Amino acid sequence: MGVTQLGYVGVNASNLDAWRDLTVNIFGLGERERARPSDPLLLRLDNHHHRIALIPGNTDSLAYVGWEVGSREELDALAERLNSAGVRTTLGANEEADRRKVLALYKFNDPDGNHHELYWGPILDHDPPHFGRAISGFNAGRLGLGHVVFACKDHNRSAAFFMKELGFRLSDYIAWEDADAVFLHCNPRHHSLALMNAVFGMKAGDLSHFMIETNSLDDVGRAYDMVRARNIPLVLSFGRHTNDLTTSFYVKSPSGFAVEYGFGGQLVDDATWEVRKFSSPALWGHQPQVQTEERTV
């Protein structure tokens, strides 16, 4: 029993126009029509109603991360497991579930204070997304949105929490310079969650980045050209990871944390997978492009 995918993220955004330009015009995500300027900008990758919610306001921060479970019974059981472990869960109101476009959800905080939600029953839209530019689409579906990476006070303790209480499995480790990271999966995607020590200027609880995966390397290359042409700050240059073999780049988002945009992540088969530890995050590329304190993995 455990979560099955990274379902959605919500971001508090003070510059919605810049976020829309990055996600829709450059990354090619589909957007849902907004009735009012105060409404969130809801972004689509696949047949889920939305995967990313950009919430307009005066602050910039991660608002929540949503994790899908397979049934209402499993949802209630996981919430009870968290409560028994001393982690307080709160059943989301019907209005909150409606905003997330799910049937039910529970809310809780992880050991570093990040806001998470467990949900069941995503609302699906079988009208294909109208992507923001010509693009092959996104590798989402049952693999989920992509992945999120957090800085932690004790990343090994946090990893043990997610594995014991929410059913994540260990993928591998990377340790380099002063950084140490552990990668966890909940479906065949190499990792839906990674946790690392608080380095490169990050504090415990900071979001390092979230990742979006395309269906074509050409989509990544074209987005990279657009980012460079517009002088949007890069965090890491074009490169390929050692552990999941994703080819990607990292851009500094309008809210300060990074967004990784990539292609070709390998899949995990739990029957044959071997956990390893790597001494570098990159096979090639992924050179830091901004100040050291803004680097990521």
C-alpha cells in the first residue's frame, strides 16, 4: 500500500505572466481558460484536468504537492497510518477537492514542513490538451507529473519517512561535492521524489525543483533555444544525468526555485533493479549557470 504517482503541484506565484510565458509558450503546456484574473492558471500535460496550478498572489512559494493513491480505502488507510505515526492529517473540504479536481484528499506536512496532499479519484478530461506550441506531448499518464526534489534537515530521515509511511521505494543515491541526495520511486518512473541535504544556499524545506518530461528530445532542444534567446536565467546547462539518464536543462523559475525540462528518463523494474551510489550527477553537461547558492541536482 502506498502512493502511485506525483499527481499535481501548486505554486504561489507573484508574476503569473512570466510563469505563463515559461510554461505555455516555451515548455508548451496546455492552459485552461480562466474566468477571473484572481483564478489560478491551471496547466495540462495529459488527460488529467490539470497537473500544475499557479496561484496568483504577492508571494512565491510551493503551495502543495499532491500524491495519488489507488482507492478510497487506501486513501483512508494511509491517512490512518500517518496519524498512528504521529503525523496529523486533515480531511480536505469538498471545496478543496473540487479545486484540485479529485474525489477526496487528506492534507499533511512532511518532516521538513512541506505541505503534501494524498488524494484519490482524479477527474480526467478526454478532450486532448491544446498545447501552447507545436510539441510531441509529455511523458505523464500513469507515471505522473514528473518529480519534485526537496532540501531537508536530515534527508535520510525524511527518506525513511516517505518509504515507511507512504510506500516509496529506493532507487539510488548521488553524493558529490558537499551534496548528498537519495532518489525514491512509487511507479516505474526512476524517481518521483528526491531528497537532499541543505546545500548550495538552500534551507531545510526548500523546493530545489520540479521536473517535466517530454516525449521527444527535440522538444527539449527547442525549448532550450528559446530560453537562451530570451535570456531567461539557466540554473544548469543542457546535460545528461548519471542515475536516471535523463537529458535535460534547468531554468530558474519566476518564483526562484528551478524547473527541470527533459527527456528520456529510464524506468525502474523492481524485480531486477539494483540500487547504486553515484559520485556525480551528470554524465556530461549540466554546468552551473548561476550563483553557487542556486545550484540544484
